[in-house]
Amino acid sequence: MRHYAILRLLLAAFFLYIAWPVIPSASSNTELIFWGGWLLFLLLVIGANLATLLQMTSPPVMEQEQYNERRRDNY
């Protein structure tokens, strides 16, 4: 389910597009800490989704494809 990772990357890019004009206008120390933390979190989200997209990690459990195979135990 690679399309979920692509959608999350597009959503992160949209949030960055919305926030980018506001970031340079930060004047107080609190605003700078907030935007620094926000950008750090954004980089973590982008990195995790790129790792999933490039199949460096396995996708979350909810997004893993399940194969309906009947298993028989020979006892």
C-alpha cells in the first residue's frame, strides 16, 4: 500500500507550503522554538514515509497486505 505513504508525503508538502511564509516572520524565542520543533517533526514524518516508500522498513501493521491462505496443521 504505497499510495498511503505518497499521500502522507503530499500532505506534509502541503503543510510546509502553508507554513513556509509564516516561519521567517517568527520574532520571539518561543516562536523560533515552536517552528524549529515543527520543522524537525516534519523532517521525521518525511523521512519515515520515504523509508516506507523505498521499502527500507516495513509498512505499519494496518497497511500490510494480508493474504487469505488457509493453513492446515498436520497433527
